[in-house]
Amino acid sequence: MNTNWSKTVAERLSSVRTKHPLVHNITNFVVMNSSANILLAQGAFPVMAHAINEVEDMVALANALVLNIGTLTDEWVEAMVVAGKKANELGIPIILDPVGAGATPLRTRKSKEILNNVKIGVLRGNASEINALVDAEGKTRGVDAVHSVDDVLEIAVQLAKKRDLIVAISGKEDLVTNGERAFRISNGVPMMTMVTGTGCGLSSTVGAFIGTGDDSLEATVAAFAFYGIAGEKALQKSPGPGSFNAAFMDALYTIDDEDLTAVKIREAVTDE
């Protein structure tokens, strides 16, 4: 894997901006607009389609599929599984965002249902959501994390190995692992947690970066770093969440190679 991360992130972003990957999102009502705008700002194309009688046709056109259970219903989860199986058949990568897993039994159960019926490429959530999918006693506070990334590092590594997927956890310092290698990303600012939909937008961004080529681990790490730097850049112009939201969109659009020299990525030690 290329360890010149500034160059790698720049190359990955350039691919998004030139290839314009189509990211099919089956996501929640709260973030449909923001996730679509986040994708457009970075150069990807979004589509939001969740009707069970069209998801197979729609995902066949896409470069990546993002499943987000934020405002889940049984019917939407059924559509996610149908779309996911079609994506698996076609070799289209899938990102699952188990929003609020651990907050209620329904969310935890449905997240596991998707994991058990669809081959997921990247499981992207906060530490408590990931913990809840492994530990039956894991709890979250709504959709917010009550665990730290460090609390679940070993769990994440083991889950990645067991499920043969990438686990990507956002926090004060992010973690991305495929079970064999793990990376910590320190870019980002606390203000990002004050704007609804930034976490969901990160999942869609991972879809865009993975949708442009191979090496999903590298693409996921690059997506996290790019997204965090956009937050840092936006904060320079923003005294509060309202202006930050607009500045963040602008940053996603205007980030250049010089900005990306600020990437903070290190390889983490994992216990075998």
C-alpha cells in the first residue's frame, strides 16, 4: 500500500472528480438532501432510490451502494437486502452505516440481518454502533457514541477478520481496519458533530472513493482524511454550526493538493 498519504488522498480525490462515480444511497429522510449535496460537492453523482421494485435496476447503474438505517422500516431494510444482493451479484461495493445500532433492539437486529444476508465491503459507524453489533449488551445514546474508538479497537479488528470486511469507525481519532492492517486518522474537528448528517455524509463519501477503483482499504482511509480536512478548512471560516455547514460544502468542493498535505494518518498496532 502506498504510504505517501498526501499523494494518495490527492489521487483518490482526483479520481472522484474526474470519474464522477454514481453512488446509490438507500438512506434516511433526515440526510437525503445533505448526503446528496456532499457527494455533488466532491465530484460524485448521488441517487436516492429505495422503492423495492426499482432498487435492483438502480444499483445496476451504480459504482457503489450505501445502506443507511437512520430512519429504518421493515420495508426499507427489505429493499436494502434486495439491492445488496444485486450489488453482490454485479461486484458493486457496499457500505453499511448501522445508524443507532444498540439504541434499540430493532436497529441492532436489522443491522445484523443486513450483515448476514449481504456481503458488505465497509461497515462505517461510531464506536458504540460497532460495539453493539458484536456485544449483545452494547448500548448507544440515540445515534451518538458512548464508547471511544480505543475501547473497540480489538473488537473492530476481530469483526473485520470474521466478516471479511473493512470496519471504519469515526471518532476523535478515526480507525479503519481490514483485520490485518489498521490505520488511525486524526483529521477533523469537533464542530462536525454539531451538524446533522456529517456522519452519514462520510459513509456516502467512502462510497464515492471506493467507487472509483480497487484497494478499498486505501480508499476508505483516504476518504476519512479528505473529509476531516474539509472540516478543518471549514472551521477556519465558521464561528458556529450554521456557517460551518455552508463552509464545509465549499471546502469539499475547493480542497486542493496543498490542503491535502495536512493529512494525519498513521498505521496502528493491532494485537494478533
